[in-house]
Amino acid sequence: MRSEILEILRRAGDKYISGEEIASRLGVSRTAVWKHIRELREAGYEIVSQSRSGYSLREAPDRLLPSEIQHGLDTQCIGCQIEAHEVVDSTNNVAKQLAAAGAAEGTVVVAEQQDGGKGRLERHFFSPAGKGIWFSVILRPAFLPQEAPKCTLLAAVAVARAMETFGLKAGIKWPNDILYENKKLVGILTEMSAEMDGINYIIIGTGINVNILPEDFPEDIRQTATSLAIMKGEKIPRVRFFQAVLRAMDDLYASVRTGDFEPVMQEWKKYSITLGQEVRVIGVRDGEVFTGRAADIDADGALLVDTADGRRRVLAGDVSIRPRQ
Ligand code: BTN
């Protein structure tokens, strides 16, 4: 009902529309309309009223509400269902529970804040209230579990595309960090439930530092983390940015779901700041450290590094770009 009232107010533009008119269009009482308007105001919508003319929507909040995100979101799959929370431990955990209970492919879980945000390698991921976009998407592709890591590349490319629509140049560090001036803007954590012969679901969790200011970051990551607002020098509208990311994900997933990763791979290479660079790799499993030149990614999304002892293939690892001597 709330979203229908909002739609009516949006369509009216600057004009006022009476409570009676809204009530009769929706087949409810005027009191019901009034209650919903009150709730919308509490949620941050600026709705003005005039005694004879009715209501008019002046401003929608830049909050990650399903009604705002879905408004004008013309995607086929990603964002078909949106579950929004004020605070959760981790949107990946919530998405996993929903997926296990049968949630549809494309379902998005987003939160204003995470108090147990998870990063790769069991690191904590800083996710303060109202300043970022912390979200997870449920996918159920028909391809084999071995292909799943490539979905991470899809998410990084989607954010990079969204940044471009906001005039920001993205640089992706293999496999999934987006950096600006060598500081982290975006992190992605992909989790999966699968059998040998098929995927039950993939959760792609993405954390985007949108409007975090330097002084907001905890001391321990202040030198290594940054945000879109710092990059742009002004606040970024989170809802519009999020819509741009979801649109890009939807577009890229149309080929990925059929097992065709080529468009994602090509675009990932375009945004890569790793390829062609001297890198230092720390192996995830054995902690082995080696250096070399990042030459390419292969069809599995693995990083190919040319070392003094020949070419090495890195499927999982911590890669840092070494400054040129
Ligand atoms: C990393 O950089 O190590 C990955 C960070 C992933 C963070 C996102 S925020 C949304 C989702 N929920 C989580 O708990 N983690 C991911």
C-alpha cells in the first residue's frame, strides 16, 4: 500500500492530490491513507499537505528502501525482490538463510549498517550506518561450481560501470577490490552452496564505501581505505548509485547465467590495474610469497604471473601491486 501511495504522489509531480482521491483510487479509507502518509514521513519522505488540496511529495530520502531502489529499476532478474534492513550482522548471512529457504534468483538483501560485516580471509569489513551500500545478491546459475569464482569478477565490473556513469574512473585490483589512489573503495565476498554437479546458490556480497569521510574510518584502515565521496569531492546519492550497480549486474548476468563469461572477462581487463604490473602474491593456502609480472587472467579468472621461474597461476591469493622502482 505504501508503495502504491508513493507511486500516486510521484505521478502527481508538483501537484497536490487529495486524501480522498488517493483513498478512492486504492479502495481504502481516508484514515488508512493518512496512516500510511504518516509512516512515509517517519521513514524520511518529505510530504507536504494543504488543508484543501491534499498531499504532495517534495523529497524522497536517500535511504536504501525497497520502494526507492525499485522505483524506475527496469531489471529482468537482479533486484526482482529486495529485502532491506536497518542493521544486520552481515547481508551475506541473511541472504544465505533466504537462499536456503528457497528465495528467488536475483533477490537482493541490503542494509544501512552491518555490525558483523565479513571480508575475505575472515577479515572484518567496516560497514557504518547510512554511509555505504552493503548488499548481497542471490544467484542460482546452471553452470558447474568450478565456474562460480568468476561471478566475483561480474560484481567488480558492475560497480566499475556504475562509477563510470558518475564520472568516476574505476581501477580493479585482481580479483575483486576496487581501488582509488591505491586505497580500497569496494570489497566483494562470494560464497556458495553446491554439490559436486551443481550449484544450489551463490551469494555475491558487495560493500561500497560511498559517503564515508576520512575521519569516519577507524585508525587501522584510515591509510588503506577510501570512498566514492572522497574520490568525487562531493556526496553521492546512494539510491541512484545502487540502481546503476544493479542495472549493470543484471545486464552482465544475462550472458553469465548461460555460462558465457567472455563479455565480463573483457570488461574486467579494461578496468584492471593489476595486469602489466609487478606484483607480490601471498598464497592463500600455503602462505607462500612470490613476485612477478601480472600477465593476464585465464578463462577461469585465475591470475597468470610471470616469475623468474616461469608462469604461475594464482586462483586465490592476496595480491599487492609493487611500486615501480
Ligand atoms: C573484502 O574486501 O575482503 C570483501 C568485503 C565484502 C563486504 C561485503 S558488504 C556486503 C556483504 N556482507 C558481508 O558481510 N560482506 C559482504
